[in-house]
Amino acid sequence: MQALRAARNAVGLALLSAGVWTSAAAQKVNDLPGGPAVNQLNFAPPVTKIAEEQHWLHWFMMGICAVIFVIVFGVMFYSILKHRKSVGHQSQALPEPIWVELGWTIVPLLIVIGMALPATKVLVAQKDTTNADVTIKAVGMQWKWGYEYIKGEGEGIGFLSTLDTSHRVMSNSGKPEATDDYLLKVDNPLVVPVGKKVRIITTANDVIHAWMVPAFGVKQDAIPGFVRDTWFRAEKTGDFYGQCAELCGKEHAYMPIHVKVVSAEEYSAWVGEKHKAMAAAADDPSKVWTLTDLVKRGESVYAANCAACHQANGKGAGPIKPLDGSAVVLDADKGKMTHVLLNGQNNGAMPAWKQLSDTELAAVMTYAKNSWSNKTEQIVQPAEVQAARK
């Protein structure tokens, strides 16, 4: 009986192990082309000349350090073993001839120069942002990126790039699905042409952020009140990913970067489509809207910008205050809510939303005032928001 019971337990354990293994295999995460790889140890595969130079420089420095390590520790351990006291060696004072002094001064100096020259060459090339084909301003904000095409083909295009809401839902669940691009998918990727020099100007409107795409060999801080710049020239098309590389607040992990590199023809087509969409979406702040139209417009603005924190049902979560039943939202003085959206509050816990248009702000406020259990029938017109900005 004991043997039978033991065999039965062994079979059960084997079946359980097989089930766990099958489940793990089904949930396996794969390498993300243009992004992180599973068990990655080396740098991301380079797609720019600068990134290739950085990889070469890394291994060059590693080689020099490895040779120095082997020589120094080899001599040290040889001396310890060969001249140890247990085999009869006695300590003695050795003369220090001038060639020894010169040797251990000149040799390290030459090594440092040999390391500094190629490093300086790469560093200078990284900062040469002249003669760019396309110039884009990347504005870091809690917690998303704003992009403005300010020179070259695409001039005038501007949009926000935010973490895809489905990924935020997965994160909030505490049991995210095995997804290759987990917390890297955005609603509006940055689109650039292949083979063109793209200058990225960085700044921020709240705290310090950093714009980083490993495959491009690019990392540049975005500092409030300062303008910094960097550049890249992608040598191949595809999707490439990065993240904010500066600890910028409680949702630092939800600030991904997605750059889509396309052919010149595809880029021109994208620019044309964007310009048409922007022209169609251009709003006259003097236009007077109806309650129904503003609520409809505000629903989409809320879903794209507010639902990630305040939830689709307006109930908030944890420290995030609910909008459903909020005193500020229900207050007849619309200026209070307008002030919060334009300037933020609680030391940035609620960020400012000045980057949204007057119409978008008016619409989202009207939506909040007339959704869920909030039935105020109050309307915030774009002209009111425009006046509050002054």
C-alpha cells in the first residue's frame, strides 16, 4: 500500500509540475524587437552609428581593464607565492631607481590618453546636433511625453504620447498578462524618417525627466526651465522603445517612449494625415458649445488623459481623489476646477494640464460635472478657460 501511495503521489506531483510548466510556457515573454530582451546582459542592438561607436568603446575599455587586471593581479599573486616567508624569503628594502618612478607615472598616463581619445571622439559626435533634417521638441510631464515638430518635414505637428490604457489596467490588476511590450505601448508613437538626422530638444514642465532610447544610444535629461538637445539617425526601419530614465515621481514606470522609424514615403504620408487631422480638430475658443456636444467631446479627452488615475467610473484609487461627488467638481464656481486643471495641486500629485487646448479642458470639465452621479448641468465654455489662462 505504501508503495502504491508513493507511486500515486509521484504521478500527481509530475502532473502538477507539467501543468505549471505548461502554464509558464503559455505565459512566456519573448524578446521585443527594438526593446528589451529576456535575460538581456549586453546593450540593445544598435541602429545608429553613435550606438555602434558606444558599443565598440565599451568593449575597448573592458579589454584594457581586463588586461590591466590580469597583469596587476598576476604579478601580485606570483610575488606573494614565490617570495613568501614560509619558503625562506626575507623582507628587504629595495632601491627605487628613476626608471621605476617614470614607468609607473608615464605608463598609466599613456593608458589614460589611449582611453580618453576615442571616448572624446564619440562624446563630441553625440553633441553635434547641427544640420538636422527634422527637429522635434520632447517635453516631459507627469507622466507622459509631449512632442512638437518644430523644423523640417512635419513642422507644426504636435501631440501627447501616453501609456496605452490597457497596459495601465494590466498593471493595476496586480497580475499582468505576459506581454512582450508590457508598459512600453503608447497611444501615439513618435514617427521619424529612416536615414535622416533627427534633433531632439528636451525640456520639462514639472520635474526632471530623461528621454532615453537604448537602440539609438541616446539619453538626454529634460529639465524644467532648461533646453537640452541630442540627436540620432536611425539606419533601419522598425519600432524602438525606451523609457524615462530619471526618477520623476510615483508613476515613473508609466512613462514609456516608442519611436516608429519609417521610410521617407511612409513618413510623408503620415505627415499629410497628421496635418489633416489637426486641421479638422482645430477649435475656435470663441465657439459656444451645447452641453451634449461638450460632454461627448469630454468623454474622449477624459479617457485619453484622466481615466488612468481617476478611473473610468470617476471613483479614483488610493491617494487619487474621486471626481464622482467631488466638491470642486460640483461647485458652482467653475473657476476653482479650471484653476486646478491649469495649475495642478498637491505638489504635482495632480499635474497641470495646460498642454490641452481650451476646448479640450472645457469639454473634460463639463464631462466631469455631468457624469456618474454628478448631474449639475453646468457648462464650461472654451472662452472661460481661455480667459483663465491670462
